[in-house]
Amino acid sequence: MTTPSPNGRIVTFVTNVADRAGLLLILGLAALLRFWDLGYPHKLVFDETYYVKDAFTLSRLGYEGSWPNNANASFEAGTANIFSADPSYVVHPPLGKWIISLGINLFGAQNSFGWRFSVALLGVASVGVLYLVAKQIFGSRRWALIASFLLAIDGHAIVLSRTGLLDGILAFFALLAFYFLLLDRAANRLHVWRRPWLLAMAVTLGAASAVKWSGIYLLAAFALYVLCSDVLLARKVHEATETKTGFNWMSQITVRGIATFVLSVPLAIATYLASWTGWLVTSGGYFRNWVAPAGTVSPLWSWVPQPLQALWHYHQEAYSFHVNLHVGHPYAANPLGWLLLLRPTSFFYEGNAYGQNGCDIKSSCASAITALGNPAIWWVAAVAVILVLIRWLRARDRKAGLILLGLAAGYVPWLIYLNRTTFQFYSIVFLPWMILALVYVLQRQVASRESYEQVRSRGRTLAYLALCFAVSMFFLPIWIGTTVPYWFWLAHMWLPSWI
């Protein structure tokens, strides 16, 4: 019998530990990176100035109330009840802010840990959901652990989980909906109507759309995929069981299309509308009492209850705001550069001279929170996305197709709005599929080797994962706001566009 080499024994030991306790260890690591010193800084960073304060008034009024000018300092100091019942004009649906309000109500408005608690919790949950998704796609616990590990240590995911913004919440619902889609794919799809996982996907995507409207793109993409794959399955079954008659494409598209629509769209709309309950049952919300001018409502629309007419008008105004948003911003990032991390968003930066705010460096100090992904993950994943696309075009590989589905649903719609003001941190929604593309390439690289070379190939994979972890530890201070020497912060600005 051949004696394993030292490297082979190390690889075997690591994989055995991963098999037994890997997910718990990864979830623990994800929680540590997201909850450690979560209350720092005790300041509203970046768009927390909107979402955290809106969440607080939403939980008090049922709608977003107005704040006086320069209210942040008072709110940060613990004086939160300075808002008014006058409505505030907001352009995002309320569910994400309701979720943020759970942490605020649990820990108190004066506690910055509470501002971010709910988002951090969903950030950890996203790591677990990605494990379930990857296990469905790759059919392997080990590769699923690798995918969840990479999400757990990525800086983009860490920062978006440690900040009271909506995008991390949206990313959680998007990934959960995709998991339900995979479960529906694994079920017996010969039943046109009995599709519990499709119903779960619809509810989850309705919730995603109730956080940010970009969830609608995910609903459209996933529902279209369900329709296409169901029709193709029906064709395979027909060819295997019936040879006398041709396959009726139009009939199947019609039947399956109606079923997919009925099982997904109404339930998603109902879930979305439910998130507006606070606005609907109160009378103080923005545009809540809007009434269409006489003679402007068509007979086909006049039967709709006035609150829903007002809500529709609200959505028209908000949509106009979104599509016409061309305001300059120092951290605006064109979507074409997102995969390469060309312009990460600085959420917080505070420079201090020696002796200020605990700075004990005689030159100067910096405390920064930058939504910058781990370059060792993102840049390799960007290449992997291209390889996955090539693989799908050549072989129509199902795994590759599923990965590209999630990536396209979260990314491609933004390419329509190249002239709009957009930010790198929006990419958190499709980051899990970039990681899945990376793991797909790694898995194929190992599987393509002869059996005697696979241990060495697994060793290289472990070495790459160790490199990713080391890079994350190097960048961690500028992801969580640790006070560091200015030169140390500058050493992390690898590209001029990162500053």
C-alpha cells in the first residue's frame, strides 16, 4: 500500500474537518466578521442617513416621516424622537426599512449596533443559503462549503452586511428565491399546478421587489426560465413516450405560460402590496391622499379604490425619479466596471492627526469603511464568468446555465442604464453567482485531472482559498473601520480609482 505524502495527509485532514464541521465553522466565521464591533462607527454612514431614520419613523408612524435639517447629530446622540408626522418623499418600497426597524426596536434607536443588526443577520444567513444553493448545483458538500466560505470572507459582502442599507437585504431574498427555484427544478415538474417551491419563489421575489424594485428583474428572469425549462421537459417526455404525433409547441407554451404566470406573478404582487400596509392603513404618508384630477381617470381605472390609485401615482413619480437620476457623485460607478472593482464605494472615512480620537501614530491615522471586494476573489471570478459563458455556449451545460441565469438577472438590467447614477455596491445582488462561477471552474479543474493528480489539484485549490483568506485579513481593517496609520490605509489603495 502506498504511503500518503505529507501534502496528501494535510489535504485529507482539512477535507475531513470540512466534511464534519465545515458549515458551522464557516457560519461562525461569517458571524464574527459581520457582528464584531458592529456598532462602530456610532455615526450614520453613507445612505444610512436615509434608511435607518426612515426605518425608525416607519415603525412609529406606519410611513416615513420627516426630519429637521441636520438631524443626524441628534439621532446619533440618542435623541431620536425629533421627527415630525409630515411625510417624507422616499423612492424605495418599505420592506427593507421594516426589516431594519426590527433591530432598532430590539436594541433601541440610540444603539448603532441595532441600526445594523437585521442586515448583519441576513448577511450571515446569505452564507448559509449559498451553501444550500451550491450543494444543489454541484451535488457536493465540499464545493458548497467552498462557495459559502468565499462569500463569508469577501469584503463586499462583509461591508454590505455591516451597514444599514437595503442592498444586503435584497441580496438575501434574491439568493433565497434562487434556492426555491432549484428545489422546484428538482421536484416532479410533470405536475403543472402542484408546485409549492414555485409559490415560495414567488413570495420571496415579491419580498425582494418590496425591498428594491430591481427584484422585479429577478422575478421576470426566473419565471421565464421556469417556462422555458418546463416546455423543454414536456418535449423530452413526449419524445420518450409518444412517437405518433408531433410535439405541439404552441399548446405547451400557452398552458405552461399561463400556469407559470398564475403561480408566480399574483402572489408576488400580493406580497409586494402587503409591504405597503402601513402606508395604506394610515393617512399621513406621502401622496397617500392624492386624488386624480376630475376627468383624468379612465372608466377602466375608476373602479380601483382611491388608496390604490394614490399608490399607483406614487410609483409613477418614484419611477420617474429613478430613471432620470443623473446627479453626479464622487463614488458613482459605471456598471461596465463592476466586475473588476474599478470604483468601490467609500461608506465612511475619518482622518485624524496624532492625539485626535485615539490616534497614537505620530504621522496621522485613518478609519475607513470601503465596500471593496476581495481582489483575489473578484478578479478571478470575473475570468471565471467568461469561462462559464464559453462552456455554456459550447455544451449547454445545465450548471453553467443556472449560474449565468442568476448573474444575468442581477447584472444585465443595469447595463440598460449606463448613463444613470449607479454604484459598485449594487453588485452585491449578483456576487453569489460570481462566486458560483468561480467554484464551477475550480470544480471542473479538479475533475479534469487524472485520479493520481487530483490530490495535488485539491492542494492547489486549498492554497488558493488560503490566499483569499490572507487577502481578506489584509483588507479587513478598511472593511470594518479599524483605526490604522494613514500609510497602511494608502497601501490598500491598489488602483487610483479606489481612493
